[in-house]
Amino acid sequence: MAKKIGQQTIVLDKQPIILSGAGIVGKKEGDGPLARFFDNIIDDEYAGEKTFEAAESRILRDAYIKALEKSGKSASDISIILSGDLLNQCTAASYAFRDVDTPYLGLFGACSTMSESLAIASMLIDGGSVEYAVCAASSHFCSAERQFRFPLEYGTQRTPTSQWTVTGAGAIILGKDGQGPKITCVTPGKIMDEGIMDSNNMGAAMAPAACDTIMNHLQDTGRTIDDIDMILTGDLGKFGSEMLKDLMLRNNIDLKNKHKDCGTMIYDLETQDVDCGGSGCGCSAVVFSTYILDMFMQGTIKRLLFIATGALLSPTRIQQGETIPGIAHAVLIEA
Amino acid sequence: MAKKIGQQTIVLDKQPIILSGAGIVGKKEGDGPLARFFDNIIDDEYAGEKTFEAAESRILRDAYIKALEKSGKSASDISIILSGDLLNQCTAASYAFRDVDTPYLGLFGACSTMSESLAIASMLIDGGSVEYAVCAASSHFCSAERQFRFPLEYGTQRTPTSQWTVTGAGAIILGKDGQGPKITCVTPGKIMDEGIMDSNNMGAAMAPAACDTIMNHLQDTGRTIDDIDMILTGDLGKFGSEMLKDLMLRNNIDLKNKHKDCGTMIYDLETQDVDCGGSGCGCSAVVFSTYILDMFMQGTIKRLLFIATGALLSPTRIQQGETIPGIAHAVLIEA
């Protein structure tokens, strides 16, 4: 049976297994350094649909189908789908899974959705409520820009701290048995708000939450950075990653070369004109579901702390003069 | 340990306990038939804040504090908060809990959020991952109207099938031990879309999902309507309730006088000018957290199937010509 240790970490007993993962991305992501790991790269940003929003649902659904295929399981083996996205009313996920005959739990964790879904699903599997689960998340540059910032047609200038919303969808099949890396620990995060008001600086809004969750995870488990092969954050981007490093140093922890960030890995920051890197629920979802799972398969890493980070940004509240809260959920994955 | 039975029902082993509940509402709800059960009725729709959105966060936070107080637990006893609301980016919940030093899981289930949070929390407690949890949801007439329909200042006419978004927040403290009714079974729902396109007819969008979840729950547990004291739906309203009754009859099940709907109970439909009744995450959240818990305390009911129902309505997708998917999650509560 699962057991809480320390302040906010849960040690899982049955250690749910990641059976498979799949990631589908857009053209820009397909031009980036991780291209060969993705299951599909769509050339058309509409993915054959009539709107960007429908396109996002389409790639999310396709990622789920691909992950299912790879897992060797059938749709009827799946007890539950846990998913979410950045669109208002999490509409990418709702519409992606409306024709799927499987119970569905909608999540909102902004860009932390992928690790939130893995955290909840692994606890549900550990507790016996669920046998096999789908964890999935998506984002789309075009649907996100017009919702959070401006219509693309405006050609708005970007600031140096801004991040590029990834067009991508990732899906993981998690199960009570099978072959693959295991989720052994979960550290759900608290909402942190350090007063950031710049909606073009998501990294700064999320870094304090990432720092808090990592600190708590290490303290709860009694581990140090040296015990972990890689600390993978969701999408802090370049600026947010530097901020995380600095915040950790203030807590006397040197991340050394252990820290990687999905937002800085998915694009070539020198050549792809993405400012501080990638963001969006789809960013960590596709990087984790493809490249990182491949590292486990190759044996390159054996213990990974995955912390997807979310800026709980509300354009309405920003217009009202509010600050941006952040959240970060961690799952420990072991070979 | 929890056990799945039939297609989509989970029978809980340790049967988490509802330690307390609290509900805070606005003036219109305070003028309704359930007034005496609410913990607080706010006269000012701003709840002392500067915006409707901030007011919603405020009442949600106050409901959490009140429920905590009644439970005899302290904030540090709580392992996790599960919450959500109707606002874009679920901002009522994020801002309500950003100063609370407790891990947080954000949910999006539209008006099904209250039973979604109870379903997940009870499975987490059953599995040992969580000891005590907060389940909470909110809505606010003024913040919802301007987001989903039109600014209030327009004075838009309402259609006969429309429902009135409840200004209210409900919170439940759920725990592994203590005194109170127990959650014994969970039936998470599937997303159903029967092609409803009228965003002023949420009841019709949700009724098929409610029917599907109830049917599956009965089939999985081998129970009949006669085994349950009350079937409580979230906020189908008057029209949606009639539709549910009809859909159930087509499946050869007569709901008889067992069915009640939070949306038709919270207002006096004859005198309060709310058309088909109440809606919004806060509707089922406050009715369940106050009036229904009181019925358990009085011994009036002993076995209740609570099915909060959500219309996964996206104004953007509606403008694009899409239909409205619905979802309904059920929890079985026993004295």
C-alpha cells in the first residue's frame, strides 16, 4: 500500500509501469533536435481539420491511439483516461476523447498536466482502483497564441523572455503490470505565487514552484541530487531554468549538470527563433513520451525526477492586475 | 484494496468518510428554499473583492476554511486539495488556494467537478496515498455569464431552457477515518456527445451522460433504483431532468420519485425567475455539501448516488459549429 513520507511525497507500493508513450508534433518541433524520436510530424498546422482547436484535439487523439498501439493493449483494457490542455474549458482533451468509450477525468494543471496525470494515475493504479490508464496532454501554438495573447494575424512582437507554445500531443499508457520503467514516488506540488506579473515570462512564474517541489521531494525521500540521473522540468525555458538553478543554490543545492528542461531541449534555441524555448502542456508531454522514454529503453538513465511545471496564467486576472501563480508536480521514474 | 466491478465501477475497500461540508452562496441562492442550510450568504456579489473572479476565489476559499473548521482537522492534516471551477484556466480555484500550503490537484469537469473531486479523492484515500483531502468547487453568476455568454450590462434575454449559474462554493473534507457518511463506490463517467448545439440548453447536453453513468452504475453493482434512497444529479435543471427520466425509461428504468436535481432544488422555480433552474460547479457543490449532508445527519437518507453532471461547453468550439459534449461522474454514499 502507498505510504506518505515527509511533507508531501507518496511512496508507491506496486510501482505502476510505463508501458508505452507516443508523441505527435508540428512542423517547427519536427525541425528541432528531437525530430527522430517523434512518432509523427504534421506538416499542416490544421492537421486536416478546419480549426486550430480541432487540430489540437486531432493530434491528442492520434497520440493516444499510437501509444495504445505500442503498448499492446486494446482500448477496452484501459480503465481511465486522464488528460487536459491549455484551451479554455480544456476543450482539446474533451473533444479528443468524446468518441472514446472509456471513463475520463479532466485535469487542469496548465503545463504541469503531464506530470499531474502521471501522478494521479500512478496513485490510482497503486491503490487498485485502476488497472491501465492513459495519461495525455496537448498544446498547439496557433490555438494558444490567440487565446492567451493575440491573434496570429496581428504579427505581435515577442519579448526576449517569451516562450514558444509547442504544437504537440503526448500520451502514455500506464499499467499495473508489463515491461517498462516504473513510477515509484509522487510529489504533488503546491500553488506558488512569487508576484510575477509579466505574462511573457512564464519561466519566472513557474521556477519557484519547481524549486519548491524538488526541494520537498529531496527532503521527503532523504535523497540528494547525486542519487538522481536527471531532473527534468517541464518547460521553464532558458530564463526559467537559470532562475531555478539560482533558487536551488539559495537553498544550498547545486543542480550541477543534472537539470534538463523540456522547453530548452525541444528546439534549437540558437537557430529556431523561439526566444527562451518551448512551452505548453504538449512540450513536456511529447519530450517525456518519446525522447525520455527512449533514454530509459537505451539504459542511458535509470532514475529520473520528472517535474512538469505550470503557469496558472489567466488573461482575465492579468488584465485585472493580478500576479501569476505556478505549480509543479513531480514523479520519480526508475528503470 | 479497491476492486473494479463490471464496466466502470470501483468498489472501495476502506470507504473514505465525509467528515464535514460547507457551502457559501450569493443573495439569490440565499433567497431560495435551501437558505437555512448554507453556512454563509453573501449580500455583496463582489464578496468584498474588486472583481467577480476574485469574489469567486474568495467564497471558494472561505468554504474550504469553514469545512476545515467543522471537520475538527487543521490545515496541516490535509494531504491534498482537489478543486476546479468554470472559469477559463480554472482561475477561481488556483487563486483561492495559492496561499494555502497544501499540495493541489487542479480538475476540469465543468459542473461535474464536485463529484469528480470526490471520486478521485476517495480512490486516493482508499489506496493509502492520501489521508485527508479537500474536495471543492465553485461558480459565480457574474463571472460565468460574461465568460460563457454576454456581459451582464447587455441585459441579454434568456431562453426558456437556460439555467441560472449559481453563485456558490462548496467544500468537503474527506478522510480515512472519523465520523460521517462513507463513499463506498465510484463510477467515473465517459464523455458523451449527442449532438446538442444550443448553448442555452445545458440540461440536454448533460442528460445523456447522466443516464449513461447511472445505467452503468446500476448494471455494475447489480442494484436497482429501489436499492437507492436518492439519485441526485448535479444540475440538469427542469428540462434536463425530464430528459433524463425519459432516457432512463427508454432503458426500461423508471426513476420514480427517487430522482432529485440540485439545479431544481436550489431555487424556487416558480418565483425566482431562473428558467430551468440552477447550474454551475457551485450548484451541486453547495447543495451536496450542506443540505444533502444534513439529510445524512438527520438519517433521512442512507444511500445516495450523487452524479454531478458537466456540459463541456466551449464558446470557441460552439462558434466553430461544434456540438456540446457532456460528462457525469457518480459516487455512492452510504450512512
